[in-house]
Amino acid sequence: MDAWCVVPNCGSVLIRDLQNVIRNLLLRKLDPLDTFNEVAAATLVLTGFQHVSRVGEMRGHSALLSALVERWRPETHTFHLPVGEVTVMLEDVSYILGHPINEEAVTGRSDSSHEFLVENCIACFGREPGPDDHVFGKLHIAWVRRCRDSEPCDTQESLERYVRAHIFCVLGTIVFPDKSTVSLNSKFLPLLRDFHRISGWSHWRRHTRNIQRSTAHFRRGLDDMGVDDFIWRPYMGVGILDVLAPHLVLCSTQSPLVSFECIEWHPTDRVRRQFGMQQLPPGPAFDLSYDHCKRLTGAQNHEWGRIYIQWVNRWTVDRYNTLQLGEEIIDFHPLPVYYDWYTQQYGIHLRLSDRVPGEQVGADEPQQQQEEPAGPHQEVPPHEQQEQVSLLIPSIMIIRFINCNQ
């Protein structure tokens, strides 16, 4: 395999060391089990954070993650499978994470100053972190958990402080995790100050799932996947909470997805079969240029709502104007005109097992602990490297892939 492997959600960054990237994608700072105080459950429900932790913890999934990362192309914002392009959609976010998707863009200020950190910690948790509890605009997760677990939860104010701390951990460990294993980004704190405006997800007793197969096994499985092996409409007949149902109309919008410094494109025109519509060859891939997930280094003091005003406005004003429309299909096999175009464009990348010299895989082959990506690797200029790597895209694709292979 060549340097076609790329990191999801990170613009044009090419993989130099696939295994290091995979390790950075793994959840390593999940909220410990059995720490949530059920006294705060009713208060937590008021915020809408009662669903995301149901996803649970998946161990030993680096092999499947590797196989998926190999097929991600940042310029199209899609995974390239033999059956066609697929991607994570807002529909997946709503059904799997229980998150309302038709809301304001998630944006605000990232500020590494001590004043910003202290002001927001006092407003959210009622206390100030000590000098050993934070570094460069990030709070140590252990301190946040101590704040949460020391709350008596005997007054409404105490309950709200407890829930804020819990949601802050959820945001930094499950929803928007980064490479750090010990700290949480303070940029989310201002979103939690007004308790009655919080909306999103919650704690649930987690279950651990172990996956013990090699990357070669999953690579071959993706290579051999047929149209009928991929569940194009996984949520047909699945119920959803009444508060989320009105949001589903927006699932097929072709729009930018905004989260502070991170901009991702929702390329629904390229994955119409995931909405039960016929797919024709799409137009040129939308180019986010350098706004596609910037790397943040050094001191921070950025108002992302102003910096990315064009993307915020595009989401706010145009998201209803780009919905995918068409008659519902029953046969999900690709049209000949689409399949011809797709194989001409990406055919050499659709059977990756054939491009790994000497690769052999057995049905019950155990997971390999040290796998080296084959082929040459292209060096990346420092300004194009990305520090924060989104877990959302590969993790949800893992969930979909596992469900497709029950």
C-alpha cells in the first residue's frame, strides 16, 4: 500500500506512522465505571445528555480502526469501499449518540490564559484549580472528576455543578477526545455556564466489547464486502425519542459541520444510497482548504465564531437548501454509470489486500500487536500536521461495521 492512507477529519495529512496514529485514536481516558451519582440523574436528563455513553467501550479495535482509516479520503470526506462511497452522517449521530443535530453551530472562544480558565472553572464548578491542576489552558481530568465526586448533590446548585463536571468529562473523553490522556480542553466550559441552555448527551452504565482480529482480517473483509453486506438504511423501523424526531429532517443536508477550530464537510451528495436514493456520479469534492481542521499550537485566544463566520452562516442560513431529494429505491446495487465512474476514479484503491505484499489472513487469526503499514510514506510539512484527531468518524463506522457483521 502507498501513502494513500490518511487520517480521518484532518485535511490533507498523510500517515507517516499508521500505528502511532491508531494509538492516538483509541479512547484512553474514558470516565471510569460506576462513578455516576444516581441522585443527579434527573438533573442530568434536563440537559439532554442521557444517551451518548450508551455507545460503551470497545477494546482491541485498533485493527478494525486501521482498516477503516486506510479507506478514508479527506478530500471527499468519505470512506471508499468496494460497494461505493459511505460516510458517517448526522443521522448516525442522532441515533447512536442521541444528540440533536438541528441546532446552532458549536463554536466559541479558545483561550489558554489563566484568567479564562479560572473564571470559567469558578462559574461552572464553584472552585479554582490549583497550579498543578491545569496546563496551558487544559484541565487535568483527575481534578475535574474530584470536583464532581466531592459534590454532595444535596441542593440544586450542587446538582448542577456535579452535572456540569460530568458533561465536561463526557465532552472531552467521548464526544471530542484528543490525543491527551490526562487533560480536557477548557474551550467547552463557557458552553456549560448557563445550565438551562445545555443540550446534548449523558452517563449510562458502559459495557466493554473486545475485538480480537487482525488488520489483515478486516482489510480482507472490507475488500470482499458486497452491496448486500452493507446495511444502507440501518435505522429503518428503529424508534427515536420524540425530542429528536423533528431533527431528522436535516440528516441529508450537504453542509459544513462546525466545532470551534474544526470544520468537517457533510457530503450527502456522494452517499445518497445511505438515504435510500439513487446515486449518480457526484460533482467535484467540496474543498474546505486550510479550514479543514487546523492544528492549534502555542498560546490560544481565538473567537472561532468570527474567524469561521462564513461556515457558521452557511450552516445557519443554507442547511435547509441542500437536502437530498429523490424517490426511494429498493435495489441498492449501483447504477452502471455510477459504478463505471467510481471504479475509474478509485478502482486501484478498492482491494487493498492485493496491494500488501505477502499478506495472508485466516478466519480466526489473532490480532497482531505490532503491524507496520506497507509501502512508502510521504513527509508532511509541519503546518499541515494536525494535533487533534476526531474519534467520531472512525468510531461510528466501527459501530456500523460491527452491526453489519453480527
